[in-house]
Amino acid sequence: MRLVVAVLLTNYDVAFAEGFDPVAFESSWTDAYLLLIEEPFEVTFTPKSSRLR
């Protein structure tokens, strides 16, 4: 899983999606033994223009 995250962060710029409300996202969390999140975590992935290889 760490490899997948590393490849995504290396090859893409990640930003919050348009209209994402971080306050509503954080207030939707319920911590009861397991973390329950009701609001979606919306992000956009944009390919980086230049990659070093």
C-alpha cells in the first residue's frame, strides 16, 4: 500500500476537489471503536507536467 501511495504522490499533483468543505468533512467523523466518516473526501489528481526519470 505504501508503494501505491508513493507512486501516486510522485506522478500526480493532489488537490481538494472544487466545492470540498473541510469543516463539514471533519464534523462528519464519528469515533466509536472504529472511525466512521459520512462525508466523501473529494480530491483531484492532475498528472505532473514533468517527471524526472
